Amino acid sequence: MNPGYQKFGIKREFVERVKLKMKNPAVKEKIKAHMEGATKYDLQDRAKVRRWVKTFAKILSEPLTETQEDQLVNFVIAQKIDPNNMLHLLKLYTMFR
């Protein structure tokens, strides 16, 4: 099965590295703190999503090319995530588990 993120050019190896790094509680908490209060409208704002992508790349020590940033931003926006909708969060969870 081809995970949805691969349709955006995001490599499985990258996702696996990020998932591993997110298992570190300190890293996970830093990222959660940045997302505190985010709304579905924030997650559709290209400029905000790009800032988060850059910030999270630094926290995770994952250097990104401009193309990779664009791929990640496009992926997030295409998901139309509502952080207050449990079904949206479950969909994301199953995509990345």
C-alpha cells in the first residue's frame, strides 16, 4: 500500500527517521508546544505551515531543501486537518503508524 504522503514526493525513509525522533519525549513535547492552539484555519495558511515545517525541521535536526519544504507544506494543506476532529487525527495516526 502506498501511503498518502508518498504522492507528494515525501520519502518513506524521511518519515521513518522523523517517527523515530518523535519517540523522544523531549522532542515530542517541543513540537506539541508549538502546535498548542492551532486551528484548522492555521493548518490551511501556507505561510504558517511553512514556518512550522522550518521550525520542526530544526527541532528534529532534519535539514530540508526548498523542494522538501514545499512537499511537506502541500501535504499538510491537502489533508485539511481539523485538530479538534478526532476522525482527522485518527486518519493521520493510521497514515504514520
